[in-house]
Amino acid sequence: VTIISILQSVEAPDIFCLSEVCKGLCALRREPRCWSRLDVGSLKSLTGAGLRRLPTSIPTQRVQALRLFEPSRDSKYSSVDWTTFLKKLACADSLRRLDLGKKFGQGEKMIKSLMPLVKNVEALSVEDLKAKCVNVFLLLLRECPNLRELRFGGTDISWEFFLDRIAQLGAVHRGAGAKSLLRKISHIGWVWGPAFPVSYALSRLPASCPELEELQLKGLHTNCTPLAPGAGAPRLRVLVLKDVQFLPGGQIAMSTTLHGQQPAPQSPDAVTALMHAVERACPVLETLQITRRAEYISKKEQR
């Protein structure tokens, strides 16, 4: 029991190394209690053929956290390798957390192969989601009625539209009028494309996700115009707004990127207006982090 409790707190490579020590410990590799987590990215020497055989080499019926990343940049797992691996997994009833690497954000077939596994998933993360895969990814989220935490990244997607679609899934799961159960939404990675207003983060999104407790978004803009009063975010405790553009007057930003020296400095009045809006909209807020979007100046312009 003591050895099993130790193995439950280590990663897959350590379990394999320990199971090679002696014949007695080799049996631990077939013990389902040792495999509550599986991080494919930690298996540095795993080949494509090894990935396809992995679910038959270890028991997967108790895996609760699954991380599907490639071990290194030199790894070249094909979509066939990944789909074969996923079809052999037996963790549909136990899986609670799923972290997807970049390749899953770019391949529709691999996203579809995940659908039988996510019925009990509560936390889902995806890196570098491409616009061509958004509709398929939304279909995957339809299969996650218990989802509470979502982390996403990508550079060619309108995130305002994407989040609106996600907020509508509550009605799909539980009937007309039902709201989303998401408690944590985080934007990870780089941000590129159209900026969206801070009012979306303080009013519209919390109205669609009333259970929201933690929100992290990137690539926003705000100005000196006071935000219209609304329901706000009554349960929000952590708010992180990164790469915010503070514009003078009633200006709006069309892009998240600022190329070269700007004609006017970012407005301190817009900062003041934002802080007043946050105080009104988030009565129980405990953590607030706001970062300004910096101008991009090339080396040639710097000279």
C-alpha cells in the first residue's frame, strides 16, 4: 500500500523505472491504482509504435488526468498514432482532466477521437486551436456536460465569438434557459487578431456564466467611456486582464497589436474608468491583475 501511494504521486517515467528494479515490483506496472495520471509528454523515448501500444501495456481504467503532449519537438507522432492510442483507452468513466497539445488544436480527426472519453471531464485545456477546428472543438465541448474549467489558446480565432458559443452550451446540456457551469476561463499562449472590449469580460460573459469565479483574458481594449451598469460578476474572485489597450476618449482598438510608436499615449483616464467599473462589477474580487499592451517597435525603428 505504501509503494502504491508513492507511485500515485510520481510521473509515468518513474513508474516504469521502478517497475524494472525487480520481478516483484514489475507487477506494479499492471496495477490500476498506480495510473491515476498519464502524461504522454513525459515519456521521452516513446516512439509512434510505442504510443499505439501504450494502452495495452498499462491499465488505463482509473486514469483521471490525461496530458496529450509530444515529448519533444523532434517527436513526429502522426494522427494515426494518436487516434489509435485514444481508441484503446479505457478511462471514459474515470477521466476528469484533459490537457491537449498543439497538434490536437490543428487536427479535426484527433478531436473527434476524443469524444467517447470526455463525458465526465471537468477541466479541459487546448493549445493553439486553429479556426478550421473551432466547430469540431465546440462539438467536443457538447460532450462535456460537467465542464467547470476551460483553458484555451490560439492566434487566428475571434475569441469573443468563441466564448459566446461556449456560453450557449448550458442550454444544450440542460435545456432552454440554462446557464453555463464554467467556474474558470483562461486564455493561454499568444494573442493575435481583433481586440475585444473590457465590457465583455465584466458584463456580457459573466451574465452567460454566472458561476464564474476566475477569469483570465488577453487582447482587450477600453476607453474613457463609463461602462453601462449591469449584473456584473457577483462570484468572480480572480480577474486577470492582459495586453489591455487604454484608449483616449471613445476610441476603440481594431487589433491587439500596436506596431511602432503610437501617435498618442495610452490614457490614464481610461485606467481610472476601468478601475471604477471593476469595483462596481466584482463585489467579492480578491485578486486583480491588469497589464498594458506595449508597442512593438522593430530593431530598424529603434535605430
